[in-house]
Amino acid sequence: MEIKDLIIDDRQKGIFRVHRSSMTSTDLFQREQEQIFSRCWIYLGHESEVENPGDYRRRTVAGRPLFFARGRDGQVRVFLNSCPHRGALICRRDEGNADVLQCFYHAWSFNTNGELIGVPDEEAYGPNFDRSELGLKEPPRVESYRGFHFVCFSPAAEDLVTYLAGAREYLDLIVDQSEAGMRVVRGSNKYTMKANWKLLVENSLDGYHLVPTHQTYLDYITSLGADDSGQTVANRIVGKAKALGNGHCVIESPVRSGRPIAHWHPLFGEEAKEPIAEVRQRLVDKFGEERAFRMADTSRNLIIYPNLVINDIMAITVRHFEPIAPDDMEVTAWHLVPREEPAAMLETRLDSFLTFLGPGGFATPDDVEALESCQIGFRATETEWSDISRGMLRPARSTDELQMRGFWRQWHANMQGLSKTNVQDAPVEEMEPELALATDD
Amino acid sequence: MTTASKPTLREQVEDFLFREAALLDDWRLDEWVDLFTEDGRYVVPTTDLPDGDPKRDLVFIDDDITRLRARAVRLNSRHAHREYPWSRTRRFVSNVRVQESGNGELAVSSNVLVYRFRAGEGAPYVGSIDYILRRNDTGFQIKYRRAVLDLESLSWHGAVSIIF
């Protein structure tokens, strides 16, 4: 099958289908590595993970071993984790603090600016041996936006802010919730799914699966009195879905229960009422009622194409996934919190995170099961197509699938060697500008 | 003929831990939850931060008795999809050490290996479980149960979907 035929996208009839070989083929997997992961901006890490000079973190990004470090000058730099001498890993711990990183193989040493500062028996090399040419190599492009650091392996790529397109505003909506800036708390969720990475993109922005897949979670929060929305499958508050350009997409919904940022709920306790009201007032004063409403009273699930998900829901999770094989990915999820939040509110946030999110929570294990189940189902190759056409002929709701189509359209364009595409559905009647309360069918 | 001697403290604790392991392997989760005190807690730190503190750090699991009961309800239902149909597990508990910590409480540590089999796959969870046990009339109750995984990530199982 030719790449152009992998997706059926009939915007008039409202039919959108993805050929399942896109999630099983090793050839297409290899092509993704070249056309997407070696060309797009890929998330690396958050500035707060290297708070102090000398702090470093090791990561695998787009298949490459990397590490990033804060130099003595306060600058964050990113390095390919491979000795320029003969290739061994320079950074062999996941995190730490160092002035000097020494390769264990032949003891070449480097400072946190990446400069080669020590070579044993250097006199054995000829006069043309130039230390300055043998520093640690950096990815071709490294940029950050409001604390989120990205790398790109294509020297000619557009700058990060242009690349982020409409997703930039959503990052602002999250970062602006804090006066003092966001930080990643210690501890991360590292888990593997034996499923194609694009299934996790779909799943991370899938409002439709919430009720059927996560019934045990909904039962639990209902039993606590946390979900006071009175929602059922037939009567459910839904929000909007948007394609933000360049494959980035979002669903945005009115909050179901409490949000630690400025949407109080009885579950948080009476003592939290006053501080939360103060935070909400600060947001209104600073950003106006409309924007404060979005920050405090709506939740959002955001995909930054291709493989970063930020869910600003009952807690803020930053989820990055590395494709390993067509049927294998490594997931890392972090928890982002406002720096200034008092200890009691942080506890509430951590608690909210654990209940739903994470591989020990009441929901994520069932997502793992769903995705692995799909991947096994794909072995029935006679069922060739997956259907992603929900809501294609109406203003897209958060329980529709526009956000997945936006992702897939960009994927399809990239796989054909195109960088830009129209990720939107065909124009439909304008929805109300504010989030509408709608009855889902 | 040998005379039955009174079991040592460690043997008593081991008997308790073996019974706990059997309840979990037999999926008798309501009875397992009943082993906990009303102020009991079950914590599983993340694989990258074994000393994680649930008050400040991200952990996998931090259940008080309310959430622990809800976890049992969930796992007993047909809607905990990762565990329905149930996985088969077999637990091995060893290297049990016991310290009296006064006021009727015991600090216990153990090594634990849980093999889990499901959907054609099998893999172990390996780690240590530390307890604070409280004595009662019939034996012991669990006040605190901290299960620390030695795994570097959840690469085999994708989740902590059973009780570790």
C-alpha cells in the first residue's frame, strides 16, 4: 500500500479511516523516525529538572541518548550522550550534579559546558589534535518555551514558537496559573506499553472512552461526592475539540469536579476554600474574567505533535513517549505544579494525580490494557481500517475525534514528505464562542 | 517425638505475612483490606524514587483505608480491565526481619517476589515490603505497608495493576 492511501479523509461525507498497517509496519516505523522524529521539535525536559548549576538529567529522545545540564553560567545545554572519542556514554546516571563528567572508558573529561578539559597522555596525539573540536556534540537545534525544553535534529527546522502554532496559547494557559513558575515534582512514572505510540496520542485526547473505560474511577469519585455534575453517558457536559495547526490538538472541557488551581470542591476541605478564592481573584485581576475562567474552570488535554501530551485536568501531567518498535513504547510522565503552592494544596494535587493518573491509579492501567488490546487486535489484518470519523460533520466536541484527525492529518503529511497541511475538518457552522453545555448523543 | 515450642516472634510475623500473601494470590481482597487498621496506609513509590514521600513527591500508590477499600471494589469488579479476567499471581515472601518498636508495634521488612501471568505473558514484580504491624487480640494488623519495587521501570507489566 502506498503511503498516500494509508488514510481515507472524506471531509464532505464525514469519513475518516486509518489503515492499521500504520501501527504495525516496521517500514513505516522506520519512516516515522526519519520523517517525524528527526524533523519535528521533540520535548526533552523542564527547566526545573536542572535547578542548580551542575545539575544534569539523562534522557532518550527520538531514539538518541542525550543529557541536559545547567552550566556554571546558569545556561541549560543539551548534549548527545556519546564520547567524541570512541562513543561510550558520558552520562551514566539518570540524574545528578557534577562539575566534570568523565568518560569511564578512556577517561576523557568534559565540563558542563561540554568542553573537553582533560585527555590522559594528550602528548601522544599529533600537533593537529584540537581539544576545541572534540567537545560534546549538541543537537542541531535546541530551544525552550516558558520552561519547556525541546530539541530538533533538523538544522533547517522553523523556530520552536512558530512550530508550536496554536498550542503556544495553551502552554501559556497552564504556565500562567502560577505566579512563581511551574516545577516538576520529584518522582516520575516510567512504564511501557506494548502498543503503537500513536494509540497513546489518540487515547490521551479521547473524551469518548472516559465513561466506558474508566467506570471504576467514575464510581470511586462519585462515591466520594467529588463528581457532583450528575453526568451520565446520556447527559454529559462536553467541551470542544480543536486542531491547533502543525498536528497539535486539544480538547477543552468544563471541569467535572475540583481543580487544584482555583476551582474549589468540597473534597479539598473547608480550609482550602479561602486560599483557592484568593488564587482565583488573582487570576481574574491579572488576566480578566474570561481567561481566568478558562484557567480555573476548564480542563484541557493537549498534544504537542508528535509525542508530548500535557493534561491539565485534576492535576497537570507532562507525558512523553518514545516509540521503540511498531508495537512498543516507553512512557514517562511527570507532575507539574506551581512553585508557590502551600504544602497542603500540593498534597491535594498529588492525591488528585494518583487517583486517576499513573500506572498505579484507577484509570491508567485500563488505558494500558485498551491500547495493548488494540495492538493485538491489529493482528487480525483482514480488519484493515480504524474509524476516526466521530463528529466530523458538526462543530467538534471534546467527545468527538477532530483532535485525533488533526494529529493523523499531520502525520500523513509528514510521512509523505510534506511539512504543512490543513489539519481542520471541513468548515461547519460556528459553535458558540464560550464552552457550551451540550447534551451528547 | 518432638515437643511443639512456642513460635518465635519472627515465626508469628512470617505466618501473618504468608497468610496475607495467600489472600492476595487467592484474590480475597476484602479480607486483605480487613488486615489494615482504620488509619492504615499502603504506599508504592515510583521506580526512580524509592524513598519518595507521598506528601511531597509523586508516587505510584498512596492509599488510605478509603481508597484501599475502593481499590478492592475496583479489582473485584469486571471493569478493572487490566485485571479482568484476573491475572494469576504467586507470591514468595522471604528474608523477614522484625524489630519491636514499642507501644505494641513492630517494624517488619521482607523481600517479595510476585510472579504475574496474564494474556500469554508472565513476569515478576521484585522488591521489598516494609510494614508497621500493630498487635491486636487475634494477631497483627497492618498500619503501614510500603512496597518498594526494585524494577527500573514498569517495563514488563506497564502498570501496578495488582496489589504488590
